[in-house]
Amino acid sequence: MTEQLPLIQANDLSRIFDVSKPWLNRLLERSPKQYLTAADNVNFNIPKGKTFALVGESGSGKSTIGKMIVGLLKPSNGSVTVDSEDLFNPKDANSQRALRRRIQMIFQSPYASLNPRWRVKNIIAEPIHAFDLIKGSGVEKRVDELLEQVGLASSDGNKYPHEFSGGQRQRIAIARALASSPEFIVCDEPTSALDVSVQSQVLNLMKDLQRDMGLTYLFISHDLSVVRYMADQIGVLYLGRLVEVADRDTLFENPRHPYTRMLIEAAPRIDAFGRTADAVVGEIPDPISQPSGCSFHPRCPVAKDQCRKVAPESKTVANGKAMVSCHLVVD
């Protein structure tokens, strides 16, 4: 029996931005060009029907990777494959169109991601028209089905986004993402702008849709409690690099990288009333001029001389259940 290939593969994915000043300013100031590395040789696979989560502090490169995975941003190096087909180098135009239809994205802010001048039914129908999936009266029927599928009434299609709460708007965004019948959805912090009680409703909806439709998710978040509920496998990002990748239970029961331990220890817990937890030490360094060696060493409580000089390589630990980039981790 042959092993099933992952639906999504990120291979040596990198993205470098030119953040230099204009040419004349650099000439007058005699300053060189400056480059920001937002993602650096990122590798992960997402099997069909599973959820891979990316976690890390703001500025770690999560959203940049999400945009590359859906094709909104072209990588500087590396590739993204969907069922072994390169997203950025398809065989032909028809193949590219078919690949795009299979991928959708749910954005962070339900207030900014919906066109305020369009009725909800037109917002949801946009992917249907864009990919020419249904014609005539069938479009309206499909929109009604999608609204009901996400817990709204079909009559809500005649309203405008400002008539809904944040949680309802995010349901509309989910309905729009489902309109093209995708297989893979990138969820870029889809509940961070919502109240806690509404977050649970939206997360449960996404779980139910995944189970019923066999959806595959890339879930981007900085909230470890949300990630623990949603993810099958988790990747921890620091300065654009994956420092640890493990399945959910392995990561939370035995985090190996010092940065992962720091994030988990600082996260709020409902059963930890009165506990004293160390705050996350320091801030992410300037990504334009990154530290030598291990990029985490200026904040690491156990850093050695080797950490300051040599960048660690990824190693497999926990009997193949985890990958970690740290000199001090021994399986």
C-alpha cells in the first residue's frame, strides 16, 4: 500500500522583501540596500482533512507564509505544491484556474474583509461568478444554502455587512470561502478580532465544516488555547524560521525548544489561578539585521557560546514525532 501524498507541501519556502530607501536617498546617505527576511526555508506538509497551525509572536512571519500558500505572494525561493502540482508554475492556464479554485482564505478582520457597499448575497456569490461554477437562478439557491450552512438565514443575503455583528460577519466570510467548494482554506487569525464567547462558536463551526466536507486547514494564530483545540500538527515560528514542529499532544506535553516552552508557560490557563508565570522575555530582534548563530539566543535563558556562533540545524526527535532546531536538544 503506497503512502498518500500530502495535499499541501511547503518546500524551502522563503520570502525576502527589499525595504531599502529610494535610490537618491541611498546615494546621498551612502547607505546600502536593506533586505528583510520574512520567511526562511520553511518546510511543512498538510495531509488531506487535517489542520496544521502556525504559531508565534507578531512579526514572526505567519501571515507572509499564509499569503504565499494561497498564491497572494510569490516566494523568493522554494515552492508550494497542491497535490504535487506547483502552485506558481502550473502546466497551463486551465490548470492554474483549477488550482486557485481549490484554495481559499479567511482573513483576520471580519470588518475589513467584506465590501461594505455590497449586499451579503453578492459578496458570497463573487467566487461562484469568478470561477463560473453556476449560472442563472442556481447562484441564488447556492448562496441561500451557504448562508444556512454557516448558521445564518437565507434572508440575510439582502442585508449589508454593517447590519451584522463581528461573529456574524466572520460567518459570512466563511460562507464566501466555501462558495468555490475549496479543499484547502488558510485561516489567518480568524477569531482574534472576536469576543471570547463568539470565538468558540466560530471555531466549532469550522470544526464541523472540516468534518462534514473533509476540508484541510492552515490555521494561523498567536493564541495557544485556540491552536490546541483546532490543530493536528503545530509549527512554531521565530523570525521566519520553524524552530519546532510536532503533533499537538507531543508539543504541549513535552515542548523541546526554549521558545516553545516560553510561549506555553506565558499563555493564560483556566486552571492556573494564582500561578506566577514568567513573561516572555525581550522582543523579536530587528529582522533586517538578525543575530548571528541561533536567532533566539539573545532571549534564550539557556544559550551557550555555540548558540551565539552557529545556526542550529533541524533534527528529528521523539521517535519521529517532532522536529526541533536547537543545539541543546538531545533526543
